[in-house]
Amino acid sequence: MTSGLRQGLTSYGDQEFSLFLRKAFIKAMGYSDDALNRPIVGITNTYSDFNPCHGNVPTLIEAVKRGVMLAGGMPMVFPTISIHESFAYPTSMFLRNLMAMDTEEMIRALPVDSIVLIGGCDKTTPAQVMAAASVDRPAIVLPVGPMLVGHFKGEALGACTDCRRLWGEFRGGRLSEQDIDIANARLVPSIGTCGVMGTASTMACLVEALGLALPGSASIPATHADRVRLAEATGKRAAELTKGGPNPSELLTPASFRNAMVVLQAIGGSTNGVVHLSAMAGRAGHPIALDDYDRVGRETPVLVDLKPSGEHYMEHFHQAGGVPRLMQELKDLLALDAKHVMGGTLGDAIKFFEDVPGQTVIKPRKAPLKKEGGIAILRGNLAPRGAVIKQAAASPKLMQHEGRAVVFDSVSDMAKCIDDPALDVAESDVLVLRNTGPVGAPGMPEAGYLPIPKKLAQKGVKDMVRISDARMSGTAFGTIVLHIAPEAAVGGPLALVQTGDRIRLDVPERKLELLVGDAELKKRAAAWRTPAVTGDAKRGYARLYREHVQQADEGCDFDFLVAARK
Ligand code: FES
């Protein structure tokens, strides 16, 4: 097989001329023949002025290049789409598949022998792994690392669990306008990904568990010198990968996906981890059924004491030993013989770990934070294809609850009504939000964390049962049922709920039921109409998205990108 500059030649009908032309152009950059004859390591550049989480990408790229050259390779950087959570309209999830397609096609198009995927902000890591799985060229992931902890009035702060908590305090009138402004400037004290076990940290832990990144890569803070050294080591390894892999298809196996599910449960990871891991598994040809997450969750305890399920921040997880140390506690649940990007097995990769005397962030198996995993899968007549709840971050008293539905038809309907003093709502009600799924919103926004209606928040109500076909930020907390499938916009039962209906949630029994008779539901279904498609949604990427996005239980990938089952 051809390699380096000679592979993937532009089609002019004369291969030798194509190479001649390619070399003529690239020599404009001052490269020598010696450099151009080396194996080429592609490096994705996801730096963007709109992505502060990736603020250290230029530094990491320099270190990766150094590592590649120390190992005799030729580093070549190229840009791809970059997505930040707060700078993506209508939602970052809408763009994840576009980034995956962009990354995949650029890797295919360019003459790279291996690839370093530098990402971190929530959707970037899954998009890159989805791409790498589809191309199946040797690849190694380098997360940008978590941000540092902020401080406000003597307490530690981390984006964005504390963003939500403080905003809730402000809405409830318990924090002044001046204080919320000060907190706003302290919540994100450095570059890097959110400092709690949100989606970015979850995905970074999962790529470590999948064997796609070097040990420790999930937790070293973005600003630490160790992060730069890790980048250099990643570059070195990427150059070695050009000599024969392993390829992603050797690493992304049923065993490694199970390892990732174990880690997802043990870290109290983000519910978004379910969607992204399922999408990655679909690209690898090893689809994961929603019930697999539940099965793994029933035997895997939550061991990591991080917000939003616990107390600490990523910085502390790192000081406690990070993912390798956590995996030591989980050894009996893991397939340690799964192949690792370092060359050996997962068991080899985690042999070296830091045992920190007296640390309390990673709990021992005999004294877990929660006996069961963080995420449970619910089913019932409201969610025939399943729904997800982060039980680790829910209120114990609401885990079995029956209440009256208060329905919002869309995010804008909810935003308009939720703080209306005339809204007929009580603490025991179940807030229902719909038309916020993959097709409905579109892009399944993180709107599932419905705010507590202002009049209840002012009375001190902090949690209520909330259900939707939306997602929620991995940094959020509360008794919140998400990802209801099928979603309302494609005619799922959620579309049939009316204000005043009774809904029963039973997490121990894994049930979500609408207490309305079958005959009445049939009548409502017959009257239901598909929502009209208007404006820009009729064309371009929005149309491609609407016509091809899968439901949440399958990972929200495009149906034409999923691999055949292996
Ligand atoms: Fe980028 Fe949280 S906004 S990781």
C-alpha cells in the first residue's frame, strides 16, 4: 500500500503528474525531500475564537508536532469544524454529525498515515471518534483537558454545574444582581473543558476506557505542563502508529465498548455519553442496545465523587489518580485484554497508576458513592424505545413519583409560560416538554433541564420530576427523564400527553407510564398531525439532518453513516 505523500493522489488521469504537482505545491512551504518522504501524521486543528474550551490547542499542536518529529514522522496540521456548546445555534448536537462528516472526509482526502484527533468540548470528541471509526486509519485522541476550578465567596466553582445552581439561586431571589455578575466572571477561570463530570469530561474518560488515548489523558488540567508533555507523547505514538496501527477497528470492539459503559456508570457520567457512545458503536458496527447500559449499570457502582453527582471537580479527580486509578477499582468488571492504542492491552496501559494516600475522590469498591451506576434506562407506554435518567444526580424522594402533567409544546412555549405567575403548577406536578428531540427542535437541545417555575423556586422548591425528548447538559442535576424515544415530533406517545394527565415514574422498576387508557390514546393518536416544516428547515443541512437523523436510542447519527453490524 502506498503511504505518505504518495497516497490518495488527486485525480488528473496521470498519477506521476499528480505526485509531481503535489510536491511542487507543498515545496512552497519550504519542506525538504527528506521531510516529505517521511510517514505523515495528520493533526486536526479545532482551535476557534468561538471555542474557549480549545484555547490551548495551538500549544498542544506544537507539542504533538515535536513528538511526531522526535519519532521520525512528518506532522501536518489541518483545520476541521470546531463546536462550542454556547456558540452553536440552534444546538451543538445539530452540528455533531456535520463535524463527524467533515473530519471523516478530510482524513479520507488527505495523505495521512495516522491521525491525532485534538478535541474536547462536548460534541467534538464523539464527532472525531465517529469519523475515525468510519475511515479506519490509525488514530489517537488527545483531549484538550479540563479547566481549573474557580472560586466565589470562599467556595469552589465549576462550569457548568455551578452556573446552573447559581442561576437558580438568582432566579429564586437568593443572589443579588451584583453577585451573579461577579460569579459570571469566576465560573470559567481558565481555558479547557468544563471542570465537572459533564459531557466533555465523560467523553474524555470514555476514550481512555476505549483504549483510544494515552493513560491519564482525560483528567490532566488543560493548563498544566503535564498536558503539554502528554501531547508530545501522543505525537510520538502517532508516528509509531504509521508503521502498522492498530487501526480503530481493532480497538473499537464489543469488549472495549463494554469497558466504556462500565466507566460511564462508575464516573456518574453524562446522559449525553449514552447518545455519543451509541453513535460511535454504530460507526464501528457493534451497536449497543439501550438495555445494555442498564444491565451494566446494575452491577457497576458510582465510584467517582464529582459534581454533578458528587462534590469534587476534574482537577481533584486528576490529583486522585484519574481514569487509570479508577480502573484499578473496576478491574473485575473490565475486559483487560482489550487492545490499546499504546500497542498492548488495556491491562498493560493501566499498570502504572498513582495511588494517592488518603484521597477521597475515587471511592473504593467496598464503600461506593452509589451502589448502582449513574444512568438508568426507563421503559413504558410513554417511552416504548426507552428513556434515560441520571439517577445519580436525581432526588431520592422523587425516584418513585406520580403526578399531574403540565405540558409545554416546545422550548419557546416553555420559556414563555414557565415564569408566568398564572401558570397552574404545583411542586408535585410533572413538567413535560416535547418536540425537543432529534427531529423536533431540531438537534435535541439541552432543554431537558426545565427550570423550576419561578413561583415555586421562590418558595424554595429545588427539584421536580421533569420529562422530555430533549437532552440535558452533563453538568446538570435533578430528577429529569430525557431522550424519550420515539420523540413527539415523529408521533411518539409523548405527543399525546395532555395537561392534567397522570404520569408515574418508578426508577427502581425502570418504568415511565402515562396513566391514560388505550382507547383514549388511540383517539388522540388519530387526531395527531406531523408538525409542519418551515423556512430554512426545508433546505440544506437542516433538511439532510431532519430526513436522516436516527432516534436517541440509536445515537442520533445519520442512517446512511452507520456501519453494517459486524
Ligand atoms: Fe466546552 Fe463545557 S462548554 S466543555
